[in-house]
Amino acid sequence: MKQMLSGNEAIARGAYEAGVTVSTGYPGTPSTEIMESLLQFKEIAVEWCPNEKVALEVGSGASLAGARALVVMKHVGVNVAADPLLTLPYIGVKGGLVLVTADDPNMYSSQNEQDNRHYARFAKVPMLEPSDSQEAKDFVKIAFSLSERFDTLTMLRTTTRISHSESIVRPGRIQKASTASGPLKNPQKHVMVPVNARDRHRQVEKRMRRLAAFAESFPANRIEWNKKDRGIITSGTCYQYAKEIFTDASFLKLGMVYPLPVKMIEYFARQVKNIYVIEELDPFLEEQIRSLGIKVLGKSLLPVCGEYNPDIIAEGIKDDSRPKAKRKGKKASIPDRPPNLCPGCPHRGIFYSLNKLKVFVTGDIGCYTLAYMPPLHSLDTCVCMGAGIGQAHGVEQAIKGDALGKVAAVIGDSTFFHSGITGLLNSAYNRGISTVIILDNRFTAMTGGQDHPGTGITMRGEQSHAIDYFQFCHALGVRTVRKVDPYNLEEVFMTIKEEVNRPEVSVIISEAPCILNRREYTPFPFRYEIAAAACTGCRRCLKLGCPAIGWKEIRSRDEKKGKKLKAGVAEIDPLLCIGCSMCSQVCNEAAITASSGKR
Amino acid sequence: MIQQKRQHGKPSGENNTVTNVLFVGVGGQGTLVASKIMVEALLKAGFDVKKSEIHGMAQRGGSVISQVRFGPVVYSPLIRYGEGDIMVSFEQLEALRYLDYLHRDSLIFLNDQKILPPSVSMGIEVYPENIFTTLKSRFKNTFLIEGLQVAQNAGNARVLNIVLLGVLSRHLALDEKTWIETLREKLPPSLIDVNVRGFLLGREYEPAAVS
């Protein structure tokens, strides 16, 4: 029966149909739902790994043992997995091994806009790119057969638009899962010491030539003839946009974006008058096609930055076959709705105190990155997972004793396991003085609440071992490890103040479940309210940046003569307040009190 | 009574007519569930359908847009500027944010709810006034819907999304049976009755004659 599936759900379905028995990954938008959707298939061993490098290594082991393995991550996750990725093609596979990279043009939820098609060329592996959910499912199956046929890891690239759009999918035949017979000894092929690797590199080059020859007759690379004055070479979601706009053009639609079908491209180029390459992000196809001596238009007309849509393409490549949509030029100012820390978010207390202490905060990736914005304004860097801890140590190495009391690193619980551990080990080993604050909200909040080694529960919900932060940090060489309740602002302030002034590495664990953590979060007993008469309009509570606290201007200035006039009062939205009490702790006038009405 | 020029999606001679529908609102209002129900009903009715939305950093309280396109054959999951046929706006301000997608004859269903963005509640920016009148002056087929009120009449304010889907359903060439079946299949059993009630109240809803 036909189904509406998102690209991510379709990829999971494709893995199931391909007989995958092992799947690994680390959560990251826009890839997360692939793994979550795989949970419905009980026969697949699915697991969240601490990071993408581990995920790929587990996948490789499963493949060597003969299982088909799917490894899933977002684009920047591939950077973390790049070390095994660049050598795995040398050793090849036994069961099929497919790596899904979910790229994020426009950075809806990412720190950069890298184009992971480069990884296919860099690692010398084939890469498929689907243009809708049906192809997403089908291409996963094809990727597995290519992987086994050519003895290589194979990549499948999606983008946010493919991953998060839904279209119709016809389910296919379910291939019987391969029975993994276990690994075979083959040191010349599997042990990459120089003498073996030199030979394997030659094999990789041979394989790429065979793959390039295969690409010429690969059915997912296809020409759709139409009028020949305009020929379009494209792939992925751009194919759909271009089909929408250029209804009478001829198309060369690439299902495999690396290696390219050179002869097919040359043949297409000879038939059509003007060739346009339509691809999001880098001129990956364009540069390779130009190197064949073919004249094409691409990035001279279309942007490198950002996500495409049909209008961007139509505007770039002028003569649109449809009348041009009029865009209303100037927009009335429409207030934004930026993402914000939720009302009652436990991170808020930490960042409120960091702001008051005026320390330089090297930050990381997670919901808490939002604390860089006013009014909390207390996160000073965000580069990649784990970066903050190393940066804090670097700052103190640069300014030595002057760093005392002035630098702290913050990192989430899941992020700490992902890539914070080695940074902390480095600071401890190299006699650093940083303070590292682990924001433990008891799951991977930003991506929707996935478990990790700190929760001690597996992806399938089985009880496992929960890491003990104290023992763990002590073992790394950190002598002082303290736990704070982030809702107790006095305790938070004093603890951070003491630790940033301690001339050795220390760790503060801020422990409180995310308010969206259904398993561990216990609702607060009361909401809070502001007595308008007692409120002096000092705006201190607004510095918490809580979405539940608003400002009500008082316009009439003639009331109550003799009293100091106030510009307005703060108000709490009873529907948004969850009763964390932080605002009542910062109010000097005792104007904010627990409301009599229970939640 | 809403003037019905044509029922969207009805094959009317123009063979490859794709209908473009936008659901816009604020995270938490149920926008994505409404568009999900709609595409499932369209699939059941035999259309080619695509739906696109972005989730991730848009946490609770962020602006949400879900685009649905259906017809005999649909390529792009994204609607072009000026080609949106129908907009269902769950929140007043959000309708203004996405006007570039509309054309003069677009149908707009404007839920009368207002949800203040942080900058407005902090007193930094101002919530625009008279949004309905502004819209009506540019798009004659704009209708104000007292969605929350209808949802409460159905028994639960949280079925607002399905009420608005009911309002929309009158303008799509799908029969009532398909809609109700889809609701029954896609919603958790305990929520079916109240949602079906909300859907039908929405489907029968007559927008007040506001000048």
C-alpha cells in the first residue's frame, strides 16, 4: 500500500527492505528520525553511539562480520567520523555498509553549511543522492547492492529538504536479512599497515574506474529528452525544483553524484545548446563537468550559499517558462519568533550567573547555545561538539594567571560524551585551571530527547550502566567535582564563583532534567505571579530571558502623585510559567510569589 | 457564505493543476498534525501529494510553516511565491509573515488567535493591529475564524488544528467520508471523538460577516 513518508522514514524503510540488521548513529538534525524510525523494525539492532566515529566503526565491524549495516549522521557528524571513513574504503566490506549523511543547506539547525558530496570524492567512495522519498527508499537498497558488488562503503546523501519532506512511497520487496557468518581473517585486506595499504590504495583506484564505468549505465542516472535548446544537469531536490520551472527543457538527472558518468554527460552536452548545472551549495558537479572541457552555466547565475527553492532558480536562470511571481518589495516589520530556552529551562540559572560573573564562556552545541542571545548574553563561542573545553584551556594557556576567575567552558551531557572527554583529559593532564560546567539535563535535548551513556538506558529502552560523573572525572585527573541544583541561583552563583577562581581544573555538574524529559522531570508544584503593586519595574526578572515573563508598559504618568513613577511592570503568563521560581529568587521586592492556584 | 469559485483539487479541464496550501502558525498549535492528516486524506483520494516543513531548532513557540501541494503530478515540495492558493493561518501575525506566497485570489482562513512573540511581550516591538482588515483589503477572500471558540464547543481547545482543517475541507474536492476515515486512522483512539466533532463543527462553520 502506498504511504506518505518523509525522506528519513523512507530511508529507514529502505534499510529494512534491504535486510539491514545493524544500524548505528548519533542524533543530529536533519538525520535523527532515520534511526528513530528504524526502531519499529524489531529485527534490527539499533543503537545510539556516543559519537559518529564510534558509530561508523561499529558499522564497519558489523559489515566485516557479514551483516548489512546502516550508519546515520548529520553532515558535521561525518567530520567526526572522517578518520575511519577515509581508510574504510581500503579494507572494503563483507556485508553492505552504507553511510547516510544528512546535509543542512541554510543551516536550519547547524553551525555550518558544508557540502558533504566532497567526502565521496575525498574518501573515494560512490555516493547516491535521492530527490524524493521514493528514491530515498530505493536508493538505500541500491546502495547496499553497490556496496557489496564493488566491495566498498557507499554513501547516501540527503538534505534537510529531502529528509523532512513527505511524498508517496510504494513499499517494495523485503530482502531476507543476510545471516552474518562472522569475520574472516584477511590481514592483507583488513590490516592497514603501509605495506598492505599501498596495495589497497591501488585497488581503490581500480574500483573507482569500475564504478565510473558502471555509472554510465546506472539506471538512476538518466536523460529525459525534451526541447534541446536548454539542457539541465541536476540531482537531489534541485531536480524537483527545476522540473517545476523548466517544463520544456531536457534533463540529465543524476542519481549517483560520484563518480560521474562522463560519457553520458558528454553525450548530453553534444545534443543540447545551453547547459545549466543546478546544484545547491558548492559547484561540485559543475567543476568536474568543466574539467571535461564542457561549457556550462551554474554558480555564475546561482548562489553558493543557502538552500535553493524554485524561485531562486527561476530568478537566477532568467527566462522562466512561467510568468514571474511578483514579490512584494518592502515588508512591514513583523516581530520574529526566535528559538529561545523554554520557560523553566534548567540552563537558565547557570547562564544568568555566568552573565553576572562576567566570565568568558567557551560554549558548545546544544539548546544552551541560545544563551548567547540577550538578555542572558553569556556564551561566547560555539564551533563544534566538544570545542569549548579545549578553547577554555587555550585561553588560559595564552593569558596564564590572568585567566583565573575569568574563563569557563559549558557543555551538555550528551555533548560531553560525544567529544568533551578528551578535552577535559587534556586540561587535567596539562595542568590547566579551567572550570568545565556539564549541563546535565538527562538526555540529548536539542534533537528531541535521545538517551546516552549518562542516562544508562539504551535506544531500545533497556536498562544499562549509567556513568558516574564523579568517578569518571576523578579518573581523568580532576580533583574537584561538584554538583549544583541549577534552580538554586544562590548556590549556582557561589559555586561557579569559587570554581572559576580555583587554580586547577574543576568540574561543576548542573543536574536537573530538561522540562521536556517525561521520564525524569517532576512538575513544579506552583506557578508564580507578580503583584503589580509591589513590582517597581526594575526589570531584573526580565534579565532571565524567560518567555513566560513579559513587560507591561504603564502609559498614564499622572497617577499617584508623589510616588516614584514607573515605566511599567513585569507580568507572568500563567499558561507559560512552569513554576521554576528563578524569577522570584532574583526579585528584590518580593513581588513574585507562588500563586495560590495549583498547576 | 464563502464564495466558492472552484473546489480546489477538482479536475476541471486544466489537467496538471496543482493546488498549493500553506499551514502557518506557532509551534505547539498543531499545525503539523493538521497538514499530516490532510496529506493522508489526499493520498487516500488518489492525488499525488508532497508536503514540506522544517523541524529542528524551531522549538516550542517558533514560527511554523507547512506546505502541501497536490494534483495529478507534483514535482517541487515547495510552493513558489505568488502561487499559494490557500493559507490556513493558526495565528494572526503568522499570516503576515508568509504573504509572499499568496496571489490576489488566494483564500485565507485566519484564526483569530494572537500569540505574542517574545519581543512584543518584552515591550521592544509592537504586535501589528487590524491584521484581518489589512489582509482583507489585499486578499478579498480572507475569512476570520473563531477557531478556539469552535474547538471549545467541540469539547477541547486543543482540537483547534482539526477545526481549522474542517473549515478548509469545504474548499477541497474530497468527500466527508474520506476525511473522517483518515482522522479515525491517524489519531490515537482516545482523541478520535472530540477531533471528529471539531472537524465537523469546522466544516459547518460560517465565518461571521466582519466588515
